[in-house]
Amino acid sequence: MEEENYTSASEFILLGLSSQPERQDLIFGLFLVMYLVGAAGNLLIILAIGSDSHLHTPMYFFLSNLSLVDFCFISSTVPKMLVNIQMQTQSISYCGCLTQIYFCILLANMDNFLLMAMAYDRYVAICHPLHYSTMMSLQICALMLGSSWLIASLHSLLHTVLMARLEFCASNVIPYFFCDLIPLLQLSCSNTQLNQLMILLVGGLIVLIPFLAILVSYTHIVSAVLKVPSTQGKQKAFSTCGSHLAVITLFYGTITGVYLSPSSSHSTDKDSLASVMYMVVTPMLNPFIYCLRNKDMKGATRKLFSIKALSCGQLAHFYQISRCPSGSDKIPYPS
């Protein structure tokens, strides 16, 4: 009789943000706009940095990777939600759910590690400017990035494998718009102590160590900047860190709201809203924070658009020339 309470969990039901049909069109439109803005913004940063040789520095190397991760992050959940709304279904397959968990953990870890690497870059640039070229060489940057991907991949694989061994009860309803680790564990009828232990130990360390490293880096940065005699020098030093601090605050603030707030304050609506802030709003806002607060990024973006406009003009000119009749001595030019 006990075995009848278990299911093979061939699929799960994602409740999304609202069960009211009249709101689905509004939610679809809102999330479609946020996805397109977030995806375009992050791809724009990658293209702007890649096209401007002045931005081929360690700080922008990590920023371009952060934009790539944010693009993948927002693409790992939102398209599935949009498809479900259009198909008028709320289901996701078991394999699809595990895949979503794997990539969500992987990309969240990479966000964490890249923010730490960028904090270290600012620390070296401000506190050890004479040794910057050696302490932040291409080899060291590549090593930091490669080790981050390796640790993040192993961590996400650990949780995915542990999740795959669990049995699930009759209920297969997840109150979010994506498959998240904690809600899925709550649906399991198996012993989840090992899963919870790994979340606490391994997951806690992977979040805590980068956070402490960022804290230590900025403690040294603030201490060094306060010793600068001129007010203009202090403002210039802090301005190089402003965008990064804003992204750090947004990232860790939303993580705290989703996973570290007291359980007594949790509700389905609040948790769903917090997950949207963490999974969608943060990756969407990061490009705006860097482009609006960073003069170099503003210049690179303008330069990218001017190059595209020039290319389009040259293409149109070539098209008009190619249409000119043979033997004609008059070449039409754009008016």
C-alpha cells in the first residue's frame, strides 16, 4: 500500500505567477519584454567589449563573461515559461526539470564567482597599481575563469545527481515558474538529509567564501581610498567601483530575499516575486547599471552603434552602385 503513494514523476506542474487565465496575457507580455531587454542588453555588452580594443582588460574580460552568464541565466527559465503560457500548459518533464536545476545552480554560482573576481580586480587596481599587470595577467585571469567554471559545474552536478536518486510523492506541483532545488526537495518522499546537508555545507561555502572575499577586498579598497588626500582622487577611485557595488548589492540582496529570509515570513506570492527578482530582474538590470554608470561602456556602446550605422550605409551605397545600368557614367549616391 505504501508504494501507491509514490510516482515516477514523469513531469511536474509549474504554477507560475498567477493561476487566473485573464492575467496570463499580461504576464506573457511583461516577461517577453523583460527577456528581450535582458538578452539584448547582455549581448550588447559582449559585442561592445569585443569590438573595442581599449576594453580588452581584466575588468572588462570578467564583465563580458558576467554578461554571457546572465544571458544564459535568463534564457534557462523564461523561454520555457513563455512557451507554457502560449501552449496553455503548466507542465515540465522530469528530465527538463533536472536540466533546469543544473543550469540554474551552475549559472548562479558563476555569477557569484565572477563578482568575486571583479572585486579582486578592483582591489589590485586600487591597492597594488604597480603590480596590476603581473597580478592580473591573462594567464591568471584565464585560470580564475576556468577554475570557476569547473567548481560551479561540479557543484551543480552534485545537486542534480542527488536529486535524481529521490522518489516523489503524489503531489508534483511546484509553486514557482521554474524548477528550484528547495521546492522540489519538499515534494520528495525519500530521505533528503544528504541533499540538505550538501546544500548547507557545500552550497553555503560556495556562497560564503566569495561573499567574504568581496567584503575583504572592499574593506581594503575603502581603507586605501580614504588615505587619498584629494577629494577628486577619492571620487575617481570610488567611481570605478560604483557599478560593481550596485550589481553586488542587487545580486546578494535578491539571494537573501529568496533563500535566507526567515521561514515565518515566507508565502507563495512573496517567494514567487522574490524568485522573479533573482532570476529575471537582476540579469536584466546588470547591463543598464554598467552602461549608465561607466563612461568606457557608454563610449564603447556608442562606437558599436556608429560602426553598425556606417556598415549599413556602406551596404546601401554598394546596393545602389550594383543596380546602376552598365555603361552608365553616373553613379547614384544616397541623397
